[in-house]
Amino acid sequence: MAFATKDTVEIADYCNGNREHLFLLSIYRQLTQEQIKNFKTAMNDCHYWIITLDEQRQPADNAEQQATPFEINYALENNMFKVSIGGRLDSLTAPQLLTAWEKIKTTSMPVGAEIDCAKLGYITSAGIRVFLILQKALGKNLALTNVNSSMEKLFIQKGFTVPPLR
């Protein structure tokens, strides 16, 4: 385990074209100049989380997320919560699904829910957590439809009803 010091070394960040700072690791004291150079070169190929309170700093564009933006359409039909979701259901977008559920159940408690996952491209544990909240509220009256084969196994493992694709 290496610890960072106050000294920093600039490296190029190929991910967004900006110059970033990498803390000078105490392990550098044990390396030759050639090894340090090789280490810095290797670090250029790494991806980093940048956590900052600087409101002026904007994250680099993520082409994958832009290609599949999150979308949600929902309605209460015949006392059923009908939802169609698409894109990424993750920690940033899962609250939108939970908010939709909260809005629907304030007017009338649905007897069940059907979530159309035809356009769902990606799901994280935050999205699964919202599904579990719905399942707890509705019992076994939650159905996930049009689930692609890559997510079907995950949903079944978590105890969801997943009918075969039509």
C-alpha cells in the first residue's frame, strides 16, 4: 500500500485531454528514474475517479451513457403500475423509477406492476434495489417483461418473475 504525499507529479490524462495531478507516491523513493518513468507511462492508460467539491469542474463526456439515455414512461392502468424503462438504470437514474412508484401509489395502491425492460441496456444494484422495493410492496405481483438474455439470469436469481421473450 502506498501513501500520497503533498508533492504531485503531472501526467497526461488521455481520457479527457486535460492535465491532471497524480500524487507522488512514497514508493517512488525506492524506484529508479527509469522505473518511475515507466510507472507514469502505465498510469496514463488507467481510468480515475475524480471526486471534488469544485462546482466548476465538469466530468468528461461519457459516450456510452449519452448513446443510451435513461427514459421512463409509466401509468396506472386497470389498477396495475405499467412501466417502460430504457437506457441505464443505475444510482443516478433509479430514484426516477422510485419517484414514479411513489407518485402512483399516493393516488391508488396498485395491485401489481409490469415493468417492460425491452429498452433496458444496463442495470446496477441501485436499480435492482428499486425492483426489490416494488416486489416487497406488491408481493409476487411484479412482472419484468421483455428482459434480454444477459439480464434474465440475474433477475431470476434475485427472485423476480421473468416470462420468456415473445
